[in-house]
Amino acid sequence: VRTTFLVHTYGKHIFTCKRHCKGRTKLICGIDIESGNPPDEPRNVLCIQHGTDGHPTCSWEKGRLTYINTVYVIQ
């Protein structure tokens, strides 16, 4: 079985394939899809460290909303 579907909204979507036989339903397979925007490059990055042994604290503007789980790492 093969099918194509369009995802028109952002967020998490769950699609399943089920078999119906003799009044019973059985889950065959499924897929979770997250759709959204790619993250923008961070802007206005600012890091402050108090003293020589302090831990730096950083902030930045993330840009537009991605609608998907996004992790930012400063290196």
C-alpha cells in the first residue's frame, strides 16, 4: 500500500496504517511527523561572566518560531 498526503499545518502529526478484517482492527504501522520552519541564525548574542571563575550567562534572539523542538548550542 502506498499513499501521499500533504501536511498543511505546523506541529506534530501522527499517521497510522490499520487493517480492518472481520470487524476487528489491527495497527500495522505508523509515523510521527513534525513540520515547521528551520531555525534562524541567532542574533544579538550576549555573554557575561562575573569574575575569572564565574560561569558565563548568555542570551540571544532566536528569530522566528520554528514550531518544532529546537536546541541551541553555544560553542
